[in-house]
Amino acid sequence: MTPRVTVVVLSWNGREDTLACLRSLAGASYPELDVLVVDNHSSDGSAEAVAAQHPGALLVRLDANLGFAGGMNVGIAAARSGGAAHVMLLNNDTVVEPGFLEPLVAALAEDAAAAAACSQIVLLDDPGRIWYAGADFRPRRGHHGRNTGYGQPRLEPTLAPFATRRACGGAMLVSSSALADLGAFDESLFAYAEDTDWSLRAAQAGRRILVVPASVVRHAVSAASGGASSPDTLYYGLRNGLVVAERWAPQGPVRTWLRRAESLAAHLAQALRSGSRRAGVRAVRDGWRDFRARRLGPRGAT
């Protein structure tokens, strides 16, 4: 039997991106597919546009922006209560290739220890180049660099699925059984590193994260937060990266501060190379302060 899959698309003030994503899903070849859109309290008419142009999609409108973690958790719960065998998590700034889902479902069926199967994610404006084909995470380090294969030619679809340390929640198929065993995302992180934390939880339980090259998704790269070096990306990357690292790999005082210094220096360097240096440096400062104060949730929350 073909397992039922619910795709959860999380949308926040990205109306045209969301509509493009849904148009691509309408062309997906997988036969047992439901689409669920979680609107994270958008103010740009996203929810109304989805309702008007894609009436077949289930639409959940939230009364507040719950971030990636909270918004996806709402969608995951709705998908599971609706009987989905698998839940496909998908950023709204992605466009799927028609046969993207079948290889992911097959990979989970063939590997009983797999908790999730992730698409090969390529750049939307340069689909011959990789954005994500796996990612490393060494929690004793303070910085981990770019995703595996970033900028390199896309992998051949004939390449077999392979294990990676860190999933990408932007294009990730998870079985309902894995979600029952491992739980959903940590909502205190709000955005960024929640998929890393979930991946470490999976590894602790003896489960694998797979990358499936035959599944291809095109990604606009951090559109919701303003880009790969936007202030929000820098803020959450620093704060949450350190929270997750220290949660999973506590160390002595000297090594803890070396890890913190490495992360702070890497994010400051990224801020200084960005197009908004002052805002970027402020974001790094705020992320550092909130990390030290253990203020989690959305940026600016008290």
C-alpha cells in the first residue's frame, strides 16, 4: 500500500513564495498526498490568497507567529490527527520537483532505523548547485560552517540515500512513528537549530537521518528571515546554536568559553560581511545577551 503523506507548508508573510510552493505541489506525482498550510499570523494576505487559489489545501490560521518550531508543531499535530503515515515538512520558499516525494517514502520504507529522510536542496536561482546535501554538527565546536556540498554541482539521482548528522527541516519527511517516539520540535528555540536538536534526539535513540539525492527541492534560502546573513538569521543562529551545543555536549569552563568565543567570532565575521553591518552586529550582540540570560522564544520577547 502507498502510505498517506501530509505535506505541511509553513507560511509567514511570504504570499507569492507560498503560492509558488503550492503550485509546485499541485504537480507532484505522488498519489496519496494531502497539503496543509499553517499560516503563522501573516499580515500580507497570505492566508486569504491560499484559501482563494488553493481551496483543496487544508488551511490553519494561527493567531500569533509561533516561529518555525511552533508553527510546524501545529501542522505536525494536525497531520497526525488526520491519519498521515508520514509528515513532509516544507518551507514555503521552496519549489518541489514533481517526483520529489516517492524517493523519500521509499528510503524510509527501506531503512527501519531512519527517523527522517531529507531532500537534496538546490538553489532556486541556480538549480544545478547544492544548498543542502546533509550537514555536520559537532556540538563541542562553536561553529559548523556551510551545509555539506554547498555550491557544488547537484548530486546524481542515482546516488543511494546516505546518513547525515543534521536534518534540514525545510524539506524533511518524517514518519508518524518517529514523531511518536521522539516528539516534535523544541518550541523555545522558535526558529533555527530546532531541526539540529531533533536530529541529536534521533541519534540518541539510535535513529538515522537520511539524505536522498533522488528527491530534489529548490530553495530561495532563508526568505522568511531576510536571507542567509540577515539580522534574524544571525541572532537565532548564534543564540540557538550555543543553546543546543551546550545542551548536548556540556564541557568544562575553559572548553565552554572557547566554544562560545568561536561561535561569537564566526557570527560577527558573518555580520561584517553582510549587507547590513550595523543591524547584523546588533543582532549578534542581542543573540549573545539573550543566550547568556537564557532568554528564548522570539527575538525581543521579555
